Amino acid sequence: MTPPLVRPPRKNPILRTRVATLPPGGRSRVALGLTAAAARGRFELQTCAECGTVQYPPREACVACLSANLVWRAQDGTGELVSETT
């Protein structure tokens, strides 16, 4: 006879659960395009060829029109800083 299952300890609902940071080998194949561009010294993001939406983080399909026709394009470096942390 096997021993009964032991209940896992309860989590503290007040404490924040840590989000695991994945090493490059654990990222999705789509996200490796961002890593490859950074290795070449370029900042590239996915751009939808159908509607022109630029998206981050990298995904399998466009968030606006659900097209799978996404290409990596170099960004011009302009933008708006939304948040900062130290």
C-alpha cells in the first residue's frame, strides 16, 4: 500500500510570487529573433506585414489582426519612456 498524499504548504497570499527569468535556452523560438538581433548590435522588433503593428514581447501571431506574417525590423530608436525602475 502506498502512503497517502501530503498536502502542499499553503502560500502566503500577501507575498508576491516570483516570476522565473528564463535563460536564452528556455525562451520560445520566436523570442530568439530578438536575442539574435541584439547579438548583432541591433534593436529589432516584430512588425506585422499585414497591418503594420509593432509588438513586444515577440509572439506567434499579431495582437491586432492575428496574422502570422510577422517580420523582424530594425527600430529607429525613437519612442516614449513609459516607466523606469532602479
